[in-house]
Amino acid sequence: MSRQRRLDVERELKAVIGLEADALRQVQRAVNEAFTRAVRLLARCRGKVVVTGMGKSGLIGHKIAATLAATGTPAIYLHPADGMHGDLGVVQRGDVVLAIGKSGESDELNAILPAIKRIGVPIVAITSSVRSTLARRSDLVLFTPIDREACPPNLSPTCRPTAALAVGDALAVTLMKLRGFKKEHFALLHPGGRLGKRLTLTVADIMRDGDSNPVIGAGATMQEALVEMTRQHAGAVSVVDRRGRLLGLVTDYDIRRQLERGENILRKSVKEVMNPRATSIRSDRLAVEAADLMGNRKYPFTVLPVVDARGRAIGMINLVDIRSRGL
């Protein structure tokens, strides 16, 4: 315990991070034609990228496969031991195998390589040993020249997994750019994420429609409008003509303004109270556009009538509903 108290923890933390940063600079300097050929090979792949590796390399492999898949390159992770017992069935002609091995001498990993070769699938290795079994059995070798780990006994994998991860990220991002993969494509693969929702969720997905759409005819009284607003808990009601086209909007703000003037609102018609220049939005627009329309103004509002191509009031969108969807 006394030795732990004497340790300069902050200095040690910085030292480890510095060693890993140095390792990445070494790898950056090692990028050569083999890396370029690997990117071209992966770009031409008509199947999927099968990432494999044992131990810490396997954990890195999981992340690389996930990053590839998320950025437009179909990829899965295959555990070498499982591959020896039937899971090699996921490897098919047209695929590319990305094999990760620090020393390149993992028995489980090297055991599946001959079978992969017999299937006719090229192997790209990420390894710190160009003379390893993994390197000899691979078609391309991405050399990560890390000569030491951040661990003082030089045993626990630290710098080498970091290097492999950086190479995987570099491959994924370069492929992403080669394919012209943009944020719109990213959103399609991440429908549950904030970006995905911003780029894919439409007004129609969120709006209150059908029986939940607060709407009333132009000839109605304000008493009828108040009943409809209360029933729908919407804070507003769309005023429409006989064809359902939007004529205006009555909000709780409009009602409060009338009351502040001392008006007997129950004796008025909705046409006398409504805002005839109410802002509306089409149902096929993005929900985030509706949020911006309501919020990015001098006097923000919380409800917005939704119309179709003919101008008919087919729904109502509420800012609370938009926020509840994570936008």
C-alpha cells in the first residue's frame, strides 16, 4: 500500500496514453501498398467481411466488424473456436476474411485458415509479426510494428490491440469514403439513433391523425371548438371548410387573448377567433423540420396543423410528441 501511495498516478496515466499514441504513430508510418491493396480488395468484395481473432484480438474484431457494418460494409465477427465446429459455414465465396492476431501464432485462429483458403476466400491479416504463421497463410499482411506494450512486464495486450483497432477504423472510414457513404445512408442503418431519427422520421410518423386529429368546421361555435380541444388534449383545433381544407387555427393562446380583452368567447364563432394565416406543414416533411418551424422563431409555438398535397388538415403535430421521440 505504501508503494501505491508513492506512485504518481497522473504521470503514470499520461505515460500509458503516450506509449499508445507512439504506437499509433508507428503504425501510421507503416502504412504502405499492402494497406491500399487491402482497401481495394474489401471495396470489390461482393459478399461480406468476416472478421476473426482470439482473445483481446477477438474483442477488437467485434468492434471492427461493427464499425464496418455501420459504415456501409457488410461484416460479421466469427470466433475461431466456433469456426472449427461448424460456424465456418458463414464464410462463402465472395467474402473476405480479416484475421487479427498480435503474434500471429494463435492455435485456434491458425487452425481455421487452411479451411478458409480451401473455400476460396482471401485472407487479410492484421499482425505485429510478418514472419508468423498467420502472415504466411494470408494473402495480404497489414503490419503493425509494435515492439512493446504499455504494460511494464510487456505482457498484457495494450498497444497492439490499440493499433489493430486503429487499422480497422482506418479501413472502415476509407471504404466509407470510397463508396460515397453519406449521413443519409448512415441514418438508414441507425434508425434508433438521434441522427437516424432526424433524417428518417417524418411528420406522418408522429402526427395525431384520424380520430385523434383536432379539427372542426368553419361554421362551428367556440363552445364546440373548446369541447373538441378538451377532448383531444391538443391545445389547438384546426378550422376547415367543407372539403377539409385548412382555413385557420384556434389555439389556447388565441382564447386567452380574447379573454384578456373581456370578450364573451362563447358567443363567437371559430372564424372570429381563429388565426387565418396559421403556419402548417406537409405530412411528408421530416419531423425535425416541424420542430425547427415551431421552435426557431421569435414567439415559438407548440402545435402545428398537418396538411396533405391538397391543403386538407389531416393531422396535428405537437412539439411534446416530437421531443418524446428524441428529436
